[in-house]
Amino acid sequence: MAAELRDRFGAPPAQVQDLLFAVKIRALGARGGVEAVSVEMGHVVVRLFAGMQFDAPRLETVLKGQGQVARSQLRLNQKRLGASWRATLEAVLRRVARI
């Protein structure tokens, strides 16, 4: 979809890129049982639906010490990840959804 928009209208403004990223994150999250993704005190927080659990060892290969994994919540430190926080979030959600 992003490629189609770029082909048709040129490079999208930052707001459109943010919107497309949000849609991608929601779609990936839905596949993996993610109830919510939010930002709290400089951390991106991913919460699973009740009764679901993260597979911490499987996620550590993606996080590489840049996040904390609890039973049903994952926290990514945006400051520590810098510009790569979006790519890391996407990789985590792909791993959770097993895509």
C-alpha cells in the first residue's frame, strides 16, 4: 500500500508515514494477540490479551538486551534504541505473530 501511494503521489509527508506505520503495527499486533501498544514514560509498551504470554527466550534474539519481557507485557526503551525503535518494534511483533 505504501509503495502504491508513493508511486502515485510521490513521497508521503511524515504524518502519512506515521499513519501507515501505525496501521502496520496494529495489523501485526492483531495477528499476535496484542491488546495494546502504547508509549509510557519513554518506553513503548506492548500488552497481550489476558491469558496470553510472551515467549521471552524467542524474543531475546530480537531485543538483544534493549527491552524487558514479562509474562504479558514487553517494554522497549525508546531512548536506548534511538532511531531503530520502530524497526525493533516491528521485528518483535513479527516474532510474536510468528510471521
